[in-house]
Amino acid sequence: MTPATRSGSRRVLLVTPRGYCDGVERAIQTVEKKGAVFVDESEEVPEGNIVIFSAHGVAPVVHEEASGKLATIDATCPLVTKVHKEAVRFAKEDYGILLIGHEGHEEVIGTSGKAPEHITLVDGPADVANVEVRDPDKVVWLSQTALSVDETMGTVDALKDRFPNLLSPPSDDICYATQSRQIAVKQMGAEADLVIVVSSQNSSNSVRLVEVALSVGARAALLVDYAEEIDESWLADVRTVGVTSGASVPEILVEGVLEWLAARGYDDIETVTAAEESIAFSLPKELRRDLRRRRLTDQSARFCPH
Ligand code: SF4
């Protein structure tokens, strides 16, 4: 932990890293350069428009539906794409693939769609007993990128008990951003009476942050979309409030929470730094191509006045 402390009896532990991961940052930059509205199905997109696939990734069937009718930009996070490629490769080698993840999550739907005949979802350790495979000696596990590291390892251990020859993926599927945010919350959570995770309720990586905070001893840990959702009664007997945010949460919402807390006497902020992040993904190739073309057009317009 790297504390930067000011004195005071009510304090806030603000963790780093928090908020936008690079996969989300990349998807947001893509959207900002194009302008966008959100849709659930490609058929909702009027002809002549461009579809951007989100950082979670989509199933091949969605790519197929869009292709031909619409121009597409694939903003799937490269770390999700890595899991997709592993799924395709192990399916080609005829492995049974045990995908650890949460049923119904967009990323799980996208990954499962890459090799539907070979993938079986395992939704936590309690699900292991129900898993059926074709050949128990030819199975590999993969996982959703934004899971709890500890719970996933618990699921893997339970799977290994059932399938001793279970193969592991060549590298961790749980992404660096998920891991570093969980490590930061572990460092902060043990000292916090209350942990506030700024995020929507349906964010998988944020729900994991709540679980991690509780697992290391935080008395309470709650998700809020923004400051106004905090209930003053939560602060009863609370001296230390831990604050973090989910991977798709803009920093302005965290600032709102800090202001709300400061107005109630929690104005002594310590930063808890667990890791410095230095990963930077390049923009999707379709967008890079488009930006290059636009730059060339601008340049030629400058050189040729006609
Ligand atoms: S949480 Fe991880 S896998 Fe998901 S978008 Fe961010 S960096 Fe990519």
C-alpha cells in the first residue's frame, strides 16, 4: 500500500487503480470518434449506419447478421478476443471447453458462440457437480475476464478434483485490470468500515469488487450509481470509507461521491495504490483505417484548392 495521508478522524481510502480499464477506454474513444446510440440487436440499426461491437465482444452470429448489411467496427477488448481465440483453437483440437463464468453475461454469450458445440458453462464451484463432458481426459478450462480471482481458482480446484487431466489455458483469462482492481480493494477493504463501489448493479467486475471487500473484512460494501444513491444511515459508526469504481465508470462520478462524503465530514483522503497500469491498446483496425483515410483526404484538400 502507498498511503498519502492527511490527519483527521473520518477518512476516505481511495484506491488506485479504479475506473476505466484500457479495454473500455478504447471502446469509448471509438464511440467518441463516431458518435453512437446503444442498441441490443443489429437489426435495430438503420441501413447505412455503422455498428460498433462493445468491449464485451459478441457472438459470431451477430457479426454474420451485421455483415453485408452494415459497416462494422469491432471494439471487442483484445483480452476478450484472446479468450475467443483460445476457444476456437481448443475446439479445433476437439477439447471439451469448461467456460467459468456467469450465465447470461454478454461476454459469456459471445465466447460461447465461438465454439457452441464444445463449450459448457460452469457458473461457480457449486455448478461443478452438474458438469457433463464427452471425454473427461480431454477437457480444458477457460474463463470470463472479469471474475473474482479467488472464486475462479476455487472452481478450477473443484473441476480438477472431478477431471484430474483438466488442461489450463496458456495464460490467465482474468484480465490485468480486473486483477489489479481486486488487489487494490483487498489492501483497502480490511481497513474500511464501509466500502462504496461506484458502478451500476449489473457490472460483473464491480459486483466482484463488493465480494472481495467483504471477504477481507469490510463491515459493509455497496454499489452506487452516483453520490445521491448513498444513504446517510450507512455512515452510522463509520470512521473509514473505502472508495473505488467499476471498469466502465467515469471519474466524475467518483468525484461526486468524494464531494458528498466531504460534505459529511469525510474529507481526509488517503490514496491506496496497488499497481500502476501501463497497458494501452491501439484503436480497432477499422477505425484506424478510417482515421488514416480522413487524414489523407484533409491533406489533399489542403494541397489542392479545387
Ligand atoms: S475489464 Fe479487462 S477484459 Fe474487460 S474490457 Fe477491461 S481490460 Fe478488457
